[in-house]
Amino acid sequence: MFKKTFVATALMAFVVAAPAFSEEEHVHGDAGVAKAIIKEIQADTKAYSAAHNALFFQELAKGQHPRATVVTCSDSRVHTNLMDKTPEGDLFMVRNIGNQLATTKGSVQYGVNHLTSSLLIFVGHSSCGAIKAASGDYSGLEPDIKKELDTIKIVKGVSNIDGVKANVNNQVAAAVQEWNQPVKEGHLLVVGAVYDFSDDMKEGAGKLHIINVNGETNPDRIEASLEKN
């Protein structure tokens, strides 16, 4: 995946307890369920540790040099295993509702400016709750959630997938402006993508569509630009 090549693979919302984000009525969690989850996490972590030798962790301890800074939505359906079979040390992950630059700009700056990632990719996705909320009336939500939704600039009433694509393009535009010089000099590639597990784009469920490269949105030109060395 990312480990091998960006072009050859399909590179990568938010479920929040509020009606504006979900079609289901909000219900609280269960502490008993949480305890069971912790036990599962402990078991999975133990198995993960056992599957890797001491050298693996020694290399991780030396520091990180991620090739990609990835900004995705916080949705539980969007994760690193969609993008990279071996993400450790390779993907600097930044997650927030609506896969935005503005709400986690410091983290993104750290990945690009200090960890010197060559790729900055914004990954939106189908059936996005943040986009659904931002395209409607979210005035009844918590102030901090409203603050994050305020920075998603899309048309009210837009279809979810069109809102997702518009938002991804907006994030790329903001990033290209922020890192204009590195982009021009060929040190940084800024990419926008949509992970379409709902098949809203009618090209196959589970496909990741690259819809923007450094501000270019024409599919043929995108494909040509990614083929160039």
C-alpha cells in the first residue's frame, strides 16, 4: 500500500452522539461493555507484541520518519489498515470531524514541517456525519462541536457525497496555500481523496478515489501527474 507506492494502490467520519450526526436516536454507552472492550484491547495488544520481535520495537524507539501525513475524519470506519498494511513509522495520522486542516492545523504543520512528510493527504468518506451536520441546521449541538463544524464550508442542503467532495477540495486548497512554496518546488504533494464504502460514486464499494492533486481536479490530468516521476 503506502509502503510500496502511492500511485499503484487505493490510498483513505464521524459518529457522534447527537441526532444531527446520526439517523439513530442517541443512547448512552455502558460501563460494563467498556470493561469488556478494555480486555479485548489488552488481549489484542499482547498478540501484537508477540507477533513482532524485539528489533521491531527497537527501530520504532529510534524515532519516526513518516512519508505521509494523513488527515482523516474521526469516523470509526476509516482506519490506517485501509491505507497501509504496515503503517508504523510510515503514516503520521491526524483525525478530526470532517478531515479538516483548520481544526488541527498544528498537528498537520508538525507532520509536514518537522517530520518532513512528502505527502499530505486529506481523506473524506461517504456517509459522513460531519458533512451531514454541516450541510443542515446544527445549532442545537454542543458549542465545541459547532465550533468545529463552522469551519466546514459547504452549501446547505447539498447531497452528502457532493458535500464530502467539496470539503476535501476545500482542504486541499487551504493546504496548497499554506505550503505553497514546498508544493511549487516539488517537495510536497497535497492530495484529496474520498473513501467510498457506500458506493455513492457508483464505481465500487470500498474504493478510494483520488479527486484532487495540488489543486488539480480533472481526473485525466490527475492520473497523468501521478504517472510522472
